[in-house]
Amino acid sequence: MSQATTDTSARAGSAAATDALQVGVLGAGTMGAGIAVTIARAGHRVVLRDLQDDRVARGLEEVRRFLDRSVEKGRLEAEARDAALAGLTGTTSLGDVAGCDIVVEAVSEDLGLKAATFAELDAVCRPETLFHTNTSTLSVTAIAAGSRHPERVVGTHYCNPAPLMRLVEVVRGRLTADAAVERTDAFLEGLGKRAVHTADVPGFIVNRFLVPFENDCIRALEAGMGTVESIDKAVELGLGYPMGTFRLLDIVGLDIHKAVSLSLYEQLRDPRFAPPPLVERMISAGHLGRKTGRGFYDDYEGAEP
């Protein structure tokens, strides 16, 4: 969950100068699907895996929708879209990522689940497979401890929306090998991303600033300082953000924002990280954002992204 400079060029086919890789993406939700778009668009083969067939189907459909929209807006050639889709497969079987050169874990922001996922990957992947964890708040060192080979685990925090945002925070765990970081940097460069290295600390760089700012915007709305629209416009025009805070929160999902906020609050005990009461009320009403058709805004079709 993050906001950075928008990659408006879509950088189609930016991996042309490198050999195509086979990349597994674990988790077909908003972030996983966005990462799959980014990697497939760059010319790599992608295996998108989730636990249930319907989740896989939704993730694949989101990838197709994004690529179709890119063609409609003139950001991507139809041939590049077709090539990306031809290299995209979905599965519920972890064994289908066995042949991957890189596996990107984008499952729920839960330390135990992420560590267990890497323990499972050890059993199916080759020793030379590079492991990436897309965490926004958790310790990469602790996640990598689930693997028998923590030296090949690198944190790669993609900013949301992943296909549009150029920044990826690269995080080295205490046992991460230099060679793994170097391979990661080269891979991200081939995706058209800009890697920023950060220490393995809660929230890394971007979310240490962004999450309390988002909560402050929500508190300003609660206090009647402005409307959703006026606060977003102020953020865009006054601060130069490419997207208003509430529009971004609707893309991320209020449930995800709550989980990220609580994770950082529990680690840092700074009250600015605690999600405001409005977040819980909106979640209780099912107003999670774009994925449910209504959030701070209600101009969504209702299909999960």
C-alpha cells in the first residue's frame, strides 16, 4: 500500500533487453494481480496462484481488464497485450511454481502465513530460485526465517497500484545475500521500476510517512474539515500527489488499510498509526472501496479488482 510517482508510460515490453523469465506470483488479490500485470507486461511468463479457483479467476480477469484498458488508452500495443496474456496462467497448485526463476509472495500481511509460505516453497522450488516477499510492514528477516535458505529472500514492496507506480522498496533481511539483492535490482530495472533500498524496519520508508498521513486525512474528514472530494483535491493540487488519499484508499481497500495501520501501531505504538473509528464503521458496512463497489467514493462497478 503506497503512493509514489505515477508510471504513465506503462513501460510495455521493458524486459526486451533481458531474457524472459518464469515468475510465480502467490496471491491473486489487488496487489498480486497488479504485480502479475507488471511482470507479464514486461515480457515474462507469469504463474498466478491462489488457494481457491474463484480467487484465481478474479485475479486473471483483473489482469486482462487492466491490459485491455491500457490498449484502449493507447498506452500498450494490442500485440504486447496479447503476448502478455499468452504467457499468463492461473493455478491453485503450489507445485506449478516449481520451475519458476523468481517467486513473488503477495499473500495477506500476516507474519506466520508469510513465513509458512516460504517453508512450503523450499519444498517445491529449485535451490537457485529467488524469493521475493511483498510486505509493507513486516520484518523481512522474520519472514525469511520460515525458509531454510533465508539468504535468497528479498523484500520487494511494490507501491499501489503496482502497474502504475514506479517505486519498489527493496529490503535486505539480516541474512539476505548480496547476489540476491543484485538479481532483484536487475529484475526490477527490467520491469521499468525504480528500486530504493531501505532498512528492515516497520513500514520501511514510504508507509512510515504515508499511513499516518492517510489516517490524518480520515480524521480531518471525521472532524468536518472538508469533504472527501475537497480533501483529495487539496492533496493533489496543494501537495502534488498524483492521486487523492481517499481515492487511493478505495483502491487499496479499507480492510487492507486497517490491517497495515494496526500492524504498524502494534510495532511502533505511535497513536498516529492507529486507524480512526470511521475505518471500522465503513468496514462493518461493507464499504471497503472499489472491491465492494463503495468506499469513500461510490462510482465503482462492484467487481473485485
